[in-house]
Amino acid sequence: MKRIALILMSLVLTASIATACGQGGTAKKDYDTITMVWYPNESGEDLKAAREEIGNLIKEATGKEVEHKLTTDYAIAIETIANGNAHLSFLGAQGYIEAHNKNANVLPLFVNSGASGTLDDALYYSWLNVKKGNEAPYMKDGKYTIDNIQGKRFSFVSNSSTSGFKVPSSGIVSYFSAMDNWKSLTQEDLVEGGSGKFFKEVLFGGSHQGSAVNLLTGRADVAAFCDTCVANYVELASGTENRPGAVYRVRKDAADPFTSLVGSEFTVISVTPVLNAPFVYNKDVLTEEDAKALTDLFTSDAVAKNEKVFIPKGSEFKGLFASTGTERFVKVEDAWFNPIRELSN
């Protein structure tokens, strides 16, 4: 009888706890360390100091220690934040949307602004690129065109990348589906190459740096990657930044994976603006109090002036966000990313 009574008491206690948690909303895990998971693009050794500065700010805002979780795969980072094994992440717009679709409690905190200091120009650029010297097939009447990318060896970044897959693949489908022989073309058709396929061969670099290396080492004829993720490794050799025809050269001080490619050049043949990437959190595991503290600090004037976060021109610090003096972090809502969602419709 005593055993039965203990079991009944245990069941009642368990039910009471469950009811209390239900009434109070989603129960938060106790934590004294905040885990930040990074994409492969930002996981390199050359960006360690930049990651640590972000970690210092997270600690300043919350009073908690910070663990950096590095990845070699987009899908791992997305799954880690979605399943609550990380509190925070810095994801591209497409990666955020995928994480949010997996768990609606993954939400954006803020993005880096444009030069206006607002969301109005909070953009970076998705490029399609060819090796310098191979531009001729991609020119028509003195202008760059993507007409002849069909049948080539093509490198994307990851199918979870905004500027390395979602945006360029959408643009390719939109352009070529107007032609009778490709009128049924879909984004899924671009994932795999081969006989009868749109591309002769399709590669995935795993990161923007990896896609650029695929191009410069001759594994791909055309490659998609973005301006910001290769900015620490290349310099403008000729032309106008973020415009078709711009030629970029691998810098003398370029870190891995470009150390053996110093001096190599590529030409941008197509440029598409993309919404800036958000810092996101999982509200299942991060308290609203910490989320607010993080937003308040990161969107402050003090962080806008932090030269280890917003890197002024001429600085030798390898960071994530270039600055002209007016950029800052700006609070953002889920709906701001709807234009990227619509690329899948």
C-alpha cells in the first residue's frame, strides 16, 4: 500500500509541475553559459578574434560565459539552433527561414544596417563569377550576361545559403524559364548536374570561401559566392565594386583556404542585392530578459563605434562587418525576411 501511495503521489507531483510549466509558458533551461553556433563561413581561424569580440559583447549584455560552436556544414548550424543545442546564431536569411520553419521559436534579434544606419539599405551582394580571362563567353553587346552558364561546371555554396544558392538559383530559373527549352526549369533542377541537366556538373563549396576556391582552382567554370564572405581575402583589382565586370584579386596576406591562391583573379559577371544576415535566438532556451539585453547592447551607439565589430577602412583587424562610419545593428522582425521566403514560391 505504501508503494502504491508513493507512486500516486509521484504522479500527482509530476502532473502539478507539468501544469505549472504550461501555465507559465515554455519552460526555460537553466544556463550559465550561452552557446553561439557559427556557419562555416565565420568558423575559420582568421575570424577567431571577431568571434571573440562578439562573445565579449554577449557576456557584457547577459553576464554569462560564452561558448563558440564552430561548424563545417550549414545544415549543422541550422539544426543546432533549431533544436535548442545553441542559444544564438548568425545565419543568412535563408538559413534563418529554414531554422524558423523547423522551430517557430527561432526568431531574429538584429541585423547590420547599410550606410544609412537603417534597414533601408541593409544589403550585401550575391555574385556569379568566372576566372579572369574567361569572361568572353559571358558578354553580349558589351554587357555581361548569364546566357552561357548553361552546360558549365557550376559551384554553389550550400542549398541552405541565401546568397550562395537561394538567390542565384532563383535568378537563374527566372531568366532561363522564359526560354522554350527551359520553361519548366526549377531550383531543384540546378542541384545536380549531368547529361540532360542544366549544368554539366554541380559542386557545393560548403562555404562561400569554398565556392570561390572551386572556381580559382579550376574545378568550376562559374561560381556563386557573396562579397562580404570573401572580403577579408580579396581586393578590387579593376572596375567598380559590386558591379558586373569588377575584377578581384586574392590578397598577399590571404588566410586559408586562399594561401596557395595569392594573386589569382576572378571577374564578377552578375550581381544581385540580398537582405543582410540576422543574429537569431531560440526562445525555448534563451530567456526574453537575455534576448532584450542583447538587443539593447548590440543596437547601441557604443557597439556601432566598436572597431572590432564594424571595421573601418584601412584597419588590419579581420572582422565581419565593414564600416563607412554610420553602420550599426538594427532590430528586425520576422516579416522583414518575406522577400527571401517568396523566392521559394
